[in-house]
Amino acid sequence: MNKDEEAMERAFADMWWKRIYPLSGDRKLTIAFLIRAHDWRPLDAPWWRGKQVSIIGSDIHGNFFLRHCDGSIRYWDHQKQADEIVASSVVEFCRRIEQ
């Protein structure tokens, strides 16, 4: 198992008590679900126009956490129709999840 898979497995196991993801400022997202690394698949959706990504989770509002082909984690906000980088890697993303 590589570092990304190990980090996601730990985060997945801790979801029952660690599900808050801090963004810039005081903004915090509540994670609804995470997808295990071995279940990630390339996203094929009409609203996504960027490079290849995989959905790795979602917040309670239905916005997605995406693993970009460059390894970064992006947060896709459906209402804004835009994504923002929230972590430089899967390991960093998982490390930042808090109670």
C-alpha cells in the first residue's frame, strides 16, 4: 500500500469522529463521505472541464473533493462552478481532517 492509500484508509477509519476539513480563514467543511483509494476512478462529467481528476469524497452540501492528476486535492463548489486547491497531496489532505 502506498502513502496515499495508507492516509486515506486511516482517514476513512476515523470518519466517525474526524470529519471537519478547515479551509482558509474560519471556513470549515463537514465531510459527508470519503472514497477508498482503490475505488477512485477518473471523473467523466459534463461540468468538469479541467485535467483528469477522481472524486475522493464529498461535503454535506454535495460538493466534491477531487484528486487532480498532479497529486493535489481540489474542492469543487457546484454553486460557484469552480475548484480551489485545498491540499498539495492526499497525505496532507488527510492530515488536516479534524474533529
